[in-house]
Amino acid sequence: MHNQPLETHKANILVIDDTPENLHLLAAMLTEQGYKVRSVTKGSTGLRGAQASPPDLILLDINMPEMNGYEVCQSLKQSDRTRDIPVIFISAMNDVLDKVKAFSVGGVDYVTKPFQVEEVLVRVKNHLTIRNLQKQLLEQNTRLQQEIYERQQAEEKFAKAFRSSPSPISITTLREGRFIDVNSSFIRMSGYSLEEIIGHSVYELNLGITPENYASTVEKLLETGCLQNYEMEFRNQSGDFKIVLLSSELIDLSGTQCVLNIANDITERKRLENEFISLVSHELKTPLTSLMGSLDLLSAGQLGTLTTKGQQVLNIAITNTERLNRLVNDILDLERMKSGKIAIQFAKCNIAELLMQAAEAMQAMAEKANIKLIIEPLTRECMVDPDRILQTLINLLSNAIKFSEPSHTVWLRAKLQADYLQIEVQDQGRGIPAHKLQSIFERFQQVDVSDSRKKGGTGLGLAICRNIVELHNGKIWVESVLGQGSTFYFTLPLTQD
Ligand code: ADP
């Protein structure tokens, strides 16, 4: 809030006095001090002047014919326009000065005649200062009232949205994840009562969020201030898992850093999506197998020789059918993994051997794309499903090669960390934008919608990798700088010797 300077010397002063000498003396003295002075000899003229253009202060003689000073002052106080103008009475020594009356009709001060110049000036200055301060207080007050009103309106709107939103909303403390407030949709989704939720943390309620997950969410929130549509699992009171899209934003509640979380329950949508995809895939599998058999027969020349043009068309049909077949196989693979229909076959393996096998499998593709493949293996035993880990490595290497430019290098390395192995696939390719770093591990998520068509992928590779790594109790993630390259990491537990 900025205050106006207490400027008094340019103030407008109206002097009302029927004695011309007094009037001139006062006017001259005030003008000399820089005030703008209007002087009148009649009370009624003074009143009209004050109404037409309200001055900042009035010096008012008491004894005047027609209308005395008290009457003028009373009139001034009756009008909204002039009520707040400070009035200083001037009265001659021989007037029967009724000081009490002067104040009771609304005067702020009085000066006796013959007056001392300094005294009048000091009193005028003081009352102008007081008036200015009053004005500022009034303005500040009006502004504050307005702010309070606007805040109340905003709070009311938020409270309404909070209460009636069909989306589960919660407010938690940032550091501890303790619930401060939740709406009824949240209560319904969680299965807990309001009393069971408020004051408790996300771990105490066992909502399926681990301290590590929570810590990394807090870190991201502190970095960016908000998170949008973050897919996560939410465990309710009866132990059922729901899939929610969570958007979170940092807010300040009376000096405490808190998080406003808005969830969107997509469990049913996901279930229908899964059902639809797996149904379509199963339905496609049989005709696709027959189609591929027929194309193979044609290609082998067993049904006659094709013209060159015919062979070209056949090749296009084979390439596309193979892509479709890969897609269907990937979907079914993912589905079987997710539903636990295929178990992981753990065996003691040397990670160096797995890296070499993956590199060998990808060597031809790398050479064709003029990409240098550098392996930095590590001889170390681990308990994994070799076929599945190979599948993961091949997927990551194939992406690294696909999204690199000729003459780039791709590194495949294994590192020993405290109690796990960390595998890294690094490229110098186009990179991945920050907002896609999480979502590319979801099914059919690609940075560019044309990626699968242009690069022949299915958009399922990373989802499969994530499933395989999670079945090994590991984690997979990516770090990337646009235009400079990406590094995919995944961890594997070590064998306990
Ligand atoms: P796809 O079959 O399309 O490669 P993935 O699930 O393996 O499916 O990858 C999903 C998307 O992630 C890719 O389409 C691409 O947009 C992006 N991506 C994956 N790996 C890389 C990489 N090394 N560099 C840049 N983008 C990548």
C-alpha cells in the first residue's frame, strides 16, 4: 500500500469573514505560505463556494450578519460533499465565544482575534495534516474492504468447487504428506471416513504410495511448482487398487507449504481399454497368422512367379503384416505379463554375457544405420530371466539406434551400485522432451505421433521393458536433453552370495 505524501502547502483554503481587513490579512498570509486561497465576506456565498468546489479547509468567522459562523458550519456538516472539511473558527476577543458551541456544531479548532500569524499557520497546517491522514486511512480502509471482499468471493468459489467436485480433491502438507482437508469424492474413493483421514499421512493410511515415491514427487513439485496428469495407483481402504491421474500444485496455507491434489479415477476407463485391446488382439491373431502364411507361399514362388511390380507390392504387404504381427504379439505379451499368465523364469546369469548377446543381436541394425555400438560390460552374476532381460536390452538398443543420426555412438554399460546392478543405454540422438519422460513408458505413448509409422515401432516397447524390469523388482527411467541424447537406466537386484 502506498501512502500519498502529506502535502499541505498546496491545499485549498476558503476564508469566510465579513471584516475586509481580516480577510485580506488572512488571505495574504496564507497565499505567502503557498496555499490557494479563496476569500468571501458572506456566509451564504462561502457555503455555495464550498459546495461548488470543496476546499481542503475553511477558516470561518463567527460573528457575521445574515448567517453567522455556527449556522454556516451546521450547513456544511449536513451535506455529504462538505461534511468532512475541517472548519477552524475565528472569533474576536470581544465575541462571547462559546467554544463548546464551536466544537458542538462540528468545528475542529478555533483562533481568537487579534490573531498571531504563526498560531494561525500552525493550526491550519496541523488540521490539514490530520485531514490528509484521515483521507489516507479512509482510502486504505476502502481498499482493504475491497480486498477482503474479493478474497471472500474467491474463497467461496474455491470452497464450492472443492465441495461439489466429482473429482477427488485433497490438501496435504508437503513434507509429511499429512491430510489437512479432503472433499466427499475423495472420501468415497478412499473408503475411509473423514476422521480417519484428517491428520494422517498417505503412508499411515497405506494408500499404496511408498516413501521413495512420495519423496520424488515432492522433489519434482519443488522444482516445477506443479505436476499434471501423473498416472499412479491408489489403494483404498478395502485394499483394491485404483488407477488415478493426479494433478498436484504447491499452495501456501498460513505459511505452511501444502499440496492441492486433484485426482481423476480412470480405473474403469483403463479396464475397458485393456479389455478392448486384448479382445481385438486375440481376434486379429488367427487371421493374421493365416495371412502371413499365404504371403509366405506367394513370396516363395510356390503359386507361380510374380512380376517385379507384383514382388514389390508383395514386399510392402509383408513388411506391413509383420509390423501388425509385432504389434499384436507385443499387446498379447504385455497382457500376459500384466495378468501374471507368464511367469518369470529366474536363472543365475552373467550380466556381461547378456550385454554381449544383446549387442550382437543389434550389431547388424547399428551397422546399417552407421551407428557405433560401444559395450562396457561388467562380469557379475545376477538372478534374472535371461530371455526377458535380453528382450529389454534389445528394445532399448533398438530405440537408441532408431532415434540417433548416422555416425552417432550408442553405449551399453553395466555398473555396480550399492546393492544392485544398474544398466545404462545411452545415445546421442534427438532426445525426449521433459514432459514425456514419464509417459513414454505407458502403452502407445510416443513423443511424435508419426514415430511408429516412420520408425516401424509399436509404441509398446518401453511398456514391455517396464513390466519386465518391475517383475525383477527393478526400476526403469530415462534422463534426456533435447537435441543431445537420452540415457535409459534400469536396475536389477544382485544375487545374494
Ligand atoms: P516404439 O515402438 O515407438 O519405439 P517405445 O515404447 O519403445 O515404442 O518408445 C516409445 C516412444 O518413446 C518412441 O516412439 C519415441 O517417441 C520415444 N523414445 C524411445 N526411446 C527413445 C530414444 N532413445 N530417443 C528418443 N526418443 C525415444
